[in-house]
Amino acid sequence: MTDFTREEIRSQLNMQGFDPPEPEFTEVVYRINALIEGLKKLDDLDVYHIEPWPLMPYRGLPQRSVGQGSLAWGGAAEPHDPNIAFMTIREQASLIRAGKLSPVELTQTYLDRIERYDSKLHAFNLVLRDEALAAAKAAEVEIASGKYRGPLHGIPVGVKDQFDIKGHLNTGGCNAYGDNIAREDSTIIARFREAGAVILGTLATHEFHMGGTLEFYNKHTPRNPWDLDKSPAGSSAGSGSAVAAGLLSGAMGGDTGGSIRGPASVNGITGLRPSWGRLSRQGIFTLAWELDTAGPMARSAEDAAIMLQAIAGYDPKDPTTSQVPVPDYAQSLTGEIKDLRIGVLEQMMGDEVESETRLLVQRAIDVLKDLGATVEPVSIPLIERMHGVHTAICDGQAASYHRGHLRARYMAYDYNTRVRLLVGCLIPAGLQTLAGRARALMGQTLLETFETYDVLVGATGQGPAGPIVTESAITSREAAQTAVMARSGGTGSFSMAGAAAISIPAGFTQSGMPVGWHLGTRPMDEATLFRVCHAYQLATDHHQKHPPMGERDFGA
């Protein structure tokens, strides 16, 4: 297959109503031809006999025993930090239920910190100050009257700016949707309200959780609280930054290929990508409907479990949600993992991972050995052969969703978003279908591996937080080819399998920047992830550290 010529690409885009200017047209040329070159390599896999997965391929998986943990969400928890802003949700909930902490005090503390720190961090797109204080007051009155709803009652949380909150903007992080007022709450927001949580506001995101945004909504670029010159990664940039900086108790992100797990890693927090179908996507901006899921981001795996418990489960408004019962995650937090078999995934511990990061992750894995788990190396070479598969599925579906609005408000989209959506418009149907077949092969291979191993682990990313990027690095066919190959990594493979996966802190580099490690398990088995992560976090304190937030960066 030869490259598309510039004339052919221009003609195809013109037929769809697009006439991109330079330099983005040239970048589209580079990217579509690099993507096709990557997809051509799938011929070597003989995926033509593989049937693409239906939307819900794992309803019939046998269920594991969750465990018999002694922990109850309502039990007392001794705070690890005297600063209420950095306490875990469980610690805050324990104090609130005992009448030692007011939801209003906690909410006001976060609002004050947002006012002080967010002018530099740019983590929030919208702060619901008055509504949050009113909700906190209502929670305080209700709790005082004996109507305690559970561990999220009176707890301030935020959501990535892609969730509908009735009466407020849902921009998806894009100026093209600056007039998009939600008419009702998304299901996840409604379930948070039912649990008594306080909604603080919406958090900065790369456009439509696509990743790679160069100019953010209202021109405010999110920054990493550990170093303001570094990126909080994406696409759940504001969610990761805000949790790490102590601007709220927990946040919701969105993940298609790693957009929760990446920010969790570089911001030093816990970020869970639940199984596909575990959470409703009603009222949430779409990127790629076969891969998207929302997920909790918090200071600990226990906090992520508390958040997931409140919002998971079948939703008649979203027919792709699973009807597999949601277990009591508290029962999985036993602290015991001696009966588990852990596979160290070679493809997520290779030379592309920086040596310092690889050492920190290996030390984290050694903790599991010390706790009695069986730990063995495992290799899935197919991961390295998924060149362009995730990109083809993700960008192709994104283009079909956004094409009409992109035509109407072209320049209101970010440069990188425009380029990627145009590339998505150009992917040949045959290669798009081929990518779906390859995705099914990748997913089935991972599921077969989980018949041997309870959890697969490795590095979440290649290293700690990188620099803020404001210009496209794709200036040649070679650069585009490198970008396509880089997007075939481990986190995306777990997404393609619909698996549950999480990133938790592994430690800190010599320069003081956090690094995370990645743990994944089969679909609908978040309980096993929580079990392993909680045991690890009982034995370590990386998740209890937070940015210094000093005067040098933030002033007096």
C-alpha cells in the first residue's frame, strides 16, 4: 500500500467539508500515512479470522470471591496528616461521622486553597462555591440529625470537565462548547449526590480527554503541583493536579488509553480505570465509545474503592453498563495477598522506561514479594505489535462523533485536536475494521493471561512528569511514525481488553518527582486490585506524601 498523496488527502477532506490551513494540513499528511504504515504491520498477525468484539464481551465471566476483610467504611480511622486538606476520604469521613469535623469547614478549607493555589495550577475550569457550601451545610444538618448516608457524606469532590452538572457548562475542555449548558445531572453526578458528596466543580482536561492539547480551555494550561514547570499529564490533568495539591478530597477522571493512570502516576496519587461497563457514561463527553470509561482519582486505593462503591452499577440510561453485581469493596481490603500470583509484564518494564523509574517500580514489586505473593515474569509480545490499533479505534470514533461540530466551529478546537480528528476522518474503512479485529486479539490474549495470573504489573509510564508542551512535535513523517509506535503501549492494551487497571505511587526520583506503577486485572475484578493496592499501601507511605506547595512557587 502506497502513501496517500497530498492531493488525495486534500480531496477527501474537501468532500467532508474541511479545508485545513498550513501547517496543520501537512501534519495531517504525515500522521495519516504513518498510521496506515503502522496498521499495515497487522497483516503479519493474520487477524482476519478474528471476529471484532461486541460491545459487552464479558458478561459471563465467573466471579471471584471478594474476601472477608474486617474493615467497615464507617469505622474509626486515625488521620495520617494533621492537615485536613490532605487526609484521605476515609479519615475525613471518620471525623465527620464522629462530629469532629464539619463538612462546611472541610469544604471552606478546600475553597480557600483553590483561591490561593489555583491561579498557578489551573486545575479547575469551574468552581461551584455557593452550591458547594450549601450542599456542605445540608450534609452537616442531615448528619447531625442521625441520617448519615455513608463515607462520602459531606466529602468534597470534583469531576473532569466532561460530566454534565445540571445548569452548568460542560465544555469537554474545548472552547467550541463554551455554550453547552447541561440540562440534567449525569448519572455519576446524581449518584454522588445520593451518597451525600459535595460537588466542588469541574476540572481541567485535554480536549474531550483526547490527550495532547496544546492550548487549553480559556488559555489556562494545567500544571503539576510538584513542579510548576512540569505537566500534570493528561488527559485528566486537573483531576490529578487538584487531588495531589489538596484542593479536594477526590476527583473523577476519564480514561480511554491511560488518561487516568498517566496523571495519577506523575502527580503521585491513585487513579483507577474501572472495567469497561462498570460505570455509566450517561452525560459524559465521548471520545471512543468502545474504550471510554470514567474513574476515581484519590489519595489511596481505599479512597478509590469508596468512590467506586457509590457510583458503580447498571444504569438503564446507558445500555452498555454491565449488570454484573457490584461487590462490597470494603470486604476486599484484607491486607493479605499470599494466595495471589503476580505477573511482572516485560513489555511495561523495558528499556523505554527510564532506569530510575524502573528501579522504583521494581522496589514496589519487591514489596509484594515480601507480603507473600508469588511474583513471576511474564511476556505478552503482542503488546508491542499493536502499532496504530488504539489510535485507529480512538481517533476514528472521535471523528465520527465530532465531525459536524468541527465543521461548524473549526478554529475553536485546539490545533492538535483538529489534526487528530481530521486523521480520524481519513482512516480507510478496511483498516478501521482490521484495527477492531486486532483489538479483539489483544483483549483475548490478556484475558487468557489472567487465567494464570491474578494481577499483571509494570511501570505506568516511561518516567516522571515531563515539560509543558505548547507546540506540536510532529514536523516530519519520521516524527509521526514514532508517535504512532509510542501509542501502542501497555496502558492502552488493558483498555482494549476492557480490563480493570490502576496506577498507585511507587516512590520518588532523586529530584523529588513522583512515579507510579501500573496494576491490571481481568474485567469486573476491581476488588482484587483494591486488595493488592491496599496491602501495598499499608506497607508503604508513598501515597501519604504531598507537594510542598512552597512560597517559591505559590507566593505568600
